[in-house]
Amino acid sequence: QKEVEQDPGPLSVPEGAIVSLNCTYSNSAFQYFMWYRQYSRKGPELLMYTYSSGNKEDGRFTAQVDKSSKYISLFIRDSQPSDSATYLCASSGSARQLTFGSGTQLTVLP
Amino acid sequence: EPEVTQTPSHQVTQMGQEVILRCVPISNHLYFYWYRQILGQKVEFLVSFYNNEISEKSEIFDDQFSVERPDGSNFTLKIRSTKLEDSAMYFCASSPSGIRLDEQYFGPGTRLTVT
């Protein structure tokens, strides 16, 4: 069973565009939802962390979780070339194990 | 800023050989993890470790794998007899308490190539 599914991309947008990245999950026990950014040949870096449903905003980034539809989203406003990376969604029902999506490669063109 | 470090950055080994991947977690962190990412695929959980014991492990973490904290600073992943399909990036992570998932910090990874 594929527990976390992510739009594979790749996604290419012009600088300044609003980017929408999406995942779905199947495990109803998942309560913790994360978005990581990963640059080429580097480790994942946490961007956003959400518990249960709702929205969370941090600067240009907004994370959204809808537990009723099991849908996770990350929005990036005013996207910059430096945002070009692979974005990974991840979920967990426990404190120790993360289940990742396959990642969406984003390129922001100057 | 403290960070998780991993050595080597790239390891090439022949099939059937043993490899040890090394990690230095962030000082004062108590929970340690290994994940792997086969090229083009998902990051997958392998194992978590706390108080010198495995806390959780995935189906991937079979008898060929072992983890150890040989001293107060290093955390190692050993693969006893490598297979071609073990070729992947291996990420170590550490967490101060294992409670908050936003406190799980990843290292830069070791690229393992099995030939």
C-alpha cells in the first residue's frame, strides 16, 4: 500500500508565481504532516510542520492539511529561483517514523 | 549551528563486502535514525535507535543491517554483505527527544554504490 502519494512533477514556474504542491495519504492514523526541501545530493531540510488539520503560514510558505480528504498542500508565494529544489511531503502517526512522498522537483525560472 | 555529519560522503564497494556508514548526531540528541533513498525513489525509514536499543525498524531493515553507537558520539549503520540493490543515499537523522517530529534533523547523506 502506497501510504503517501505526491504529484511527481517536474514543475517549472516563472519567478514570482504561486506554487502549489500536493500530496494525499491513506493512513488514517497519520496526525503529523511535514514538508521538506531537498537540494541535489543533500539531506532533507524541514520547511513546515503541522499537527492535524488546518493551515500554517511561515513567510512565503503556507501548509494546509485536510484530514477529511487526506490531502496535504504546500503553497509558495512570490517564488524565487532559490526555491528550486525537490519538495517532499511526509506524514507520521508516531513520533519516530516518517513516511515520505516521492518528491516534486520544482524549478523557478528567473 | 549544530548539524548532523556523515562520513564518507561517497562509498564504493563490491557486492558481498561489508560496509559501515558513520554518523555524528547533534550533541545531546538522544534519538537516532537511518533512512535510505534509492536514486529516483522515496526516502524510506530504516530504523530508529534510543538508549542503545532499536526502537522501531522497517521491513527493509533485515538481518543484513545492524546499528550501533560504539562511543558517545558516533552512530553507525553496518551492512554485512552488500547487494547491488543496497546502492542508495543513506541519511542519518537525530532528534533531542523523539517526541517532536519537527526536531528530527537530517545529515547530508552517504552515497553508497555497490558494484
